[in-house]
Amino acid sequence: DAIPSAINAWEDASKKGLDAGFMKDDMANIYRQLAHRYFDRGDLAKVIKVWERLLEIQPEDDEARRNLVHAYFLRANDYAETDQFIYAIRYWEKAWELDSSNAELAHNLALAHEKRNELAKAAEYWKAAVAGWKRHMSTNSGDKEVLKARMHTVHVHLADIALKTDNLGRAITEYNQALRYF
């Protein structure tokens, strides 16, 4: 409980306009400890708030950014598991704002928008997923068979969207692309 007390004192000093900048690094370290403590307790809402605050204090902190993306991702997954896609999308999109090259985020956003029958938005994210998975394949990062399966899935979904929007030519092209991965 000493950590939240120290944070409260620092926050109060900042709100009153007192120069607490000299404590910035110390406070960032306290926020990191607090985030890990909340994560261990399974309190993702507090984890998210802490990482968001840390990024306000130190916007250049790449580790905090990655951790916040991960926390948003986990929170979205919790909502998706209970078919609350509107909330899942909100958190995945927050993560996307911080990491728009993340193929897995694009993949999940595409699936969620497709579930909500938002086909244009789904297609947009499927295209981002294709680019991301291709990037992974070209850099040899990840299991090639898993990446091929993901590429196959993406093209099948794009083909299905094309069929739903009466674009038979595009659907055939996408199904042919999907076949390339098996």
C-alpha cells in the first residue's frame, strides 16, 4: 500500500502545480511495480490505467507501450470470449493505435468486425493482417506452417466477404490465394 500512497502524493503535487519533475523517473519505476502487482492479482483494468499513466509521464517508454498493448489485447480477449465484440473491438483498436503493424491485432479486429457484420471494416483489417503475416513470413519470424495457416484463413475470410458483397471475381481470386498456402 506504500506504492499507491507515494503515487497519490506525487499526483497531488502535480495537480497543485508543484514541480515534481525531479521525481519523474522514481514515479515511473513505482508505476511499473504497481502494474506488475495488479497483473499478478489479475486486475487488468488497473493494469491498463497504470500503463496509460506511465505513458503520459514517459511517452517514449517502449516497454510501457508494449505492456499496454499486451494489456489491451488481454482485456479485449476477455470480452471476445463472452461474445461482447463491441468492447473487444474498443480495446483491440486502442492497442492498434499503439501498434498498427501487429498482424495478430489486425487478425482479431477483422474477425470481430466480421462477427458484427461490419464487412468493409473487416476487409480493411484482413488486408492489414495479410501484410503483417507476409512480413512475418519474409523475416523468418515464427513457425512457417502456422503463418501459412493464418494466410489461408485471411484469404478465405476475404473471399467470404467478397461473396457476401456480390463480388464473385474477387471471391475467386481470394479463394485461389488461399489455396496457395496448402
